[in-house]
Amino acid sequence: MTQAIPFDDPRLESYQIVPPAPRSVEMRRDPVLGFGFVAGSEKPVVVRSVTPGGPSEGKLIPGDQIVMINDEPVSAAPRERVIDLVRCVAHSPGPRPAVKAIPQP
């Protein structure tokens, strides 16, 4: 028999849900495979799939939320803005786009 704990039980006060920390991923564009991931249209943008053998394999995971590109927060940005930022930074001289991603809860 399982025992239900009432919502106001003081034992629950010591439990905290800690969101996962974003991890930085340096993006690279392959001439054939592109960036190697498919982005969904929700906000924040969620990685739907990662191309096997592509440049994002081992860096992004399906379900990751893209929350920042370089130093620009994109949690509330539409999918098109996120894609434009990755493309623009990838084609400009200097460092590669740095994407911050967190696992989807």
C-alpha cells in the first residue's frame, strides 16, 4: 500500500527542483549537411532531430531547448530568428556561433 503525502507536508520543504544548467555548444556548418539539426517551431526553439554524422551530433540532443545564441537570449524568439542568428554568425568572420542549450524538462 502506498501512502499519499499531503501537499502541505513539511517534509517537502527541503526538496527543490533545480533546472539544468545551459551548456555551450560551438556550431559548425558542413557544406552538405548544414548545421545537422532540425529545429521545432515552439518557443523556446526545441531541437527535433540531429543528423547522424552531422556537425551537431554529440553536441545537441533531440529535446534540447535553444536559449541563447552568442550573447543574445532567444528563449522567446521565433524559430526564424533563431535560424537567422545561427546562419548570420556562421557566415561572418570570427568565432563560430555559440549556442546555449538545456534539456527539455
